[in-house]
Amino acid sequence: DMIIGNSLDPLVFDINSEEIVSLLNVSKAFPNPFNPSTNLDYSIMNSGHVEITVFDVTGRKVSILENSFKNAGDYNIVWNAQNNTSGIYYIQILAGNELKTQKVVLLK
């Protein structure tokens, strides 16, 4: 065991770090697994460009669901995958400098 500091000479941690706050919040896609469409709720804290893209398991871009400027707020996007084959897909949300990805499963 290692002891760092004691009651006479304590180790003091520097608490000058800034709290990291996510400017992009994404809920889990529902329903998941889905057929033929799934919903995704997201919120952005700052206005800016939002891009939502769907990729298949090979990394091929399947669909662009959103590619526009959005004001700060809550949003919902629906992906209708009626023309896609069954399988695993990844929905990628890019807002500002934040990138979040979710895995969804299309079952036909």
C-alpha cells in the first residue's frame, strides 16, 4: 500500500479544472430495433450547424437526415428506412465540435 500525505502533511488536490458540459444531448433511438422508422430526440445548447448522417456497418453513408443551421433547442428526427435492407446502422449527430453516434437495428 502507498500512503500519500497524512494528518500532519495532507495531500491537497488542485480543483481549478472547469466542468465539462455537453452542448449536445441525444436520447436513445426509439423504437430500436425498428421497422420501418425510428425516432431520435436531441437538444443543442448553442445555435449552429447540425448534421445527422446514417452509415451502414461498412461505413458507407446511407442517408443524410439533417444538414442545416438549427437554433438552440429540442428537436426530433425520424428516419424512415423503408428502402433499406435489414441490418445494423449507425446514426451520427454532429453539432459544433461534438459528435455522438448511436447504433440502431433495422429488422424487416
